[in-house]
Amino acid sequence: MWKQKPATKSFNVLPLTYSMGWSAAITDYINFIRIEKSLSDNSVAAYKRDVNKLMEYGESIGVEPESMTTQNIRDFQRQCS
């Protein structure tokens, strides 16, 4: 006697199109390192300066934070050196 395979459900996955934007992403990140990582005020200020530079770079090349690639980050690092 053959066993009938259970029906499998398929789900359509829609692409994520929501973009939180640079300001919201930076605010979330700063809150994370301040609260979750318990970094000092000086460390938080240093990270904030760095991510603001990354934001300026991202905006200059027209890339949202969710779309940054490894190559974008490498190019940014080269620009900072």
C-alpha cells in the first residue's frame, strides 16, 4: 500500500521594498551600541562620526543603507585612507 505524501504549502515571498533610510538606520545603530553594547559616550560619539561619514558616502553614490554592498564598504574605506 502506497502512502500519500502530505501536501506541501508554498509561500510567495515578496521582495523587501521598505527602506528605513540613513537617519533611521543610524539612530537604530547608535541606540543599539549605547544600550545593548553599553559603550561609553566617547565610543558612541566616535562610532556616530564614522557612520555619518558612511552616510555621506552612501548618499553621494545613491545607495540606501539596506543596499550597501561589500564593495561599497571597501570603496568607502579606500576613500577614507
